[in-house]
Amino acid sequence: MPSSDIKAKYCTGTGSLGIQSPARIRGIHIHAGGSNTNKVVITAGNGGAEKITIDLHHNDSHSVTIPADGILIEDAYVLTFTNVVSMTVFYA
């Protein structure tokens, strides 16, 4: 039996992910755009500490699995969304 239900949030730009806090980010799926500079940064609130920074290859999809219990975060906020088409964040 799982210890918690995994939920998902889809986003296409910067701003709050609207994830009920606190939460643990367990994985991320990203569709990168057609540029050589592709990056996602997720922080703890607008202007808060960086929790996840991901650089990506262009024109590709990327799945990032976060080990163990995931990354604990409050007020997950997408600070940087450079040349990225969309992203789905999986959390519990």
C-alpha cells in the first residue's frame, strides 16, 4: 500500500505551482523547446531558496526522478522557465 497519493501539476510558465504546502516533489517531466538554452528553476516561494535547477537539451522531453522521499518544499514557485514548452510536477 502506498504511503501517500501522488498528485500532478501541469504548467506552462512561471509563478506558483499551487501545490498545497508542505509537499515533496517526487518527479518532473519537461518538454523543452527549440533553443540551446533551456532551464527550469523551482524555488520555495517567489524569491525563496532554490530547490531544483534543471538544464535541458533542446527539442526533447526529459523525465527527472527524485530519489528517496523527494524534495520537501513549501509554496513551490517556478522562478525560471526558459525555452520550455510545458512541465508536469509529480508530488505527494
